[in-house]
Amino acid sequence: MTSGYLVYFYPYEVVGQSLLFTGSNYPHALLHSPEMPDRFLLDMQLELASCKSGSFKFGIVSENPLYSELRRSFRWEVLVFFRNRTGAERFLFGGYPVQRETDIYGITTFTCDGVMGYLNQVYLPAFRSVSVPIGTFYSQVVLQYNREMRDISGTIRSRAQKRHRTFHITYSTAWDTEHPDGITRDTAKSLTAMDVLQTRLVDYFGGELSVQKMSDAIIERAKDPILWALNYRGQPSSTTSTNPSPNASTI
């Protein structure tokens, strides 16, 4: 099996060409593979950074059978994996389109922001919380953010509108034992979910945020499917927080 990068296309809704897609809760199709001559992307540029959304830029030509699907709307996401020679796939990036350009030859270039960028799109009300940092992370940010993905009536929006935009939470279990006492976290004004996480959690306590794709088994079992896991990995308070520089590469 050839090693290399794989890119999957996850539309919010499958409009046409349904034979290209697999998966029930999250229909998806292979967008780029080194083993499939018709599934290829041009000039792929992947940028990853700690505690940031990162970006992915690529070009697609009309010979790719998913060309029209990508150009139909901005209601989709791409997932980038690296596959080694044994066939194991390692998740690298998940993102959504923010810009589209097409040249005179019909090559369309998309720029995608990482899914952590969704947290910059929702403002949370001012709050005051006395808890371990994880309590603030979960109750004041993740739950409040996920509630913004529901209608005013409280009912869950249709999967086509909501999915890919809510998060499950994971975190390193050692964090609660390192910081067992209640710590006051508050804001004097409305901030985006990402601002709260960055300024009230990461900048103060250290550690890092990352996003992972949840396993297919968990997605299939969930009554309210969630694709993304937002992970906070803390570090001992005696350790100084350092954020690595963005890692940009062409793949």
C-alpha cells in the first residue's frame, strides 16, 4: 500500500453523485489519494500550530469527480490524514472553506480554516465561575457554545445545519489533581469561545488545545452525532507555557 496524504470530503448534505459517498451519520468521499489518478489535489499547503486552528490550501481541477460538489457551496469540511506503509491513518487536520478562487484554466483554489476556528464565530455572555479550570472549560465554554447550535425553542437544529459545529470535550485527567481547589474565572464582557479558552485557560494555566476526529464507533452510537473532540492537555503549574511556532508545509 502506498504511503502518503489522504484528504476526505465531508459535505453537510449530499446533493448529488451519491455513489461517491460512504457513511450514514457523516457521508463522506475520498477527495485525494496517491493511488487514485482521478482523485488528486494540486499545491496542497498545510499549516499546523499549537492552540490555533491552522489552515489548509489546495487546488482542484474539473477532472476530479468531486469538483462540482466542492464548488456548489461552502457547506462542507475536509479532513487530512497521513497513511503509512502499513495502512494506518493518522489524523492531521480538519477544516472548512473560507475562500475560493478560480483561474482562467478552471483550477479552483480553496483556503480552509481549521475547525477550531468555529470557536471564533460564537460570542459567549459574560460569566463568573469558581471551579477547577476544567469546570470552566466545560460548563462556561463548551456547553454554552454547543447550546448556540440549538434553536431558540431549545430543540436541536437539523443535522445539516448543526453537525460539524459542536464539540465533545476531552482533557488530561491529571489536571484536576494538580489544581484541586476552586479558582475564580470571569469576564467583564462578552467574548468569543476561543478568546475565553485562550485568555482564561491556556494563557493563565499553560497547556494546549487541539482537535481530534472522534472515532466512527462513537459517532455511530451517539444519538446527537458529534464529529469533533476538543482536547485540553494541561501541564504542571511549575512549567512555563510555550507555544510552538506554526508548522507550515507543502504536501
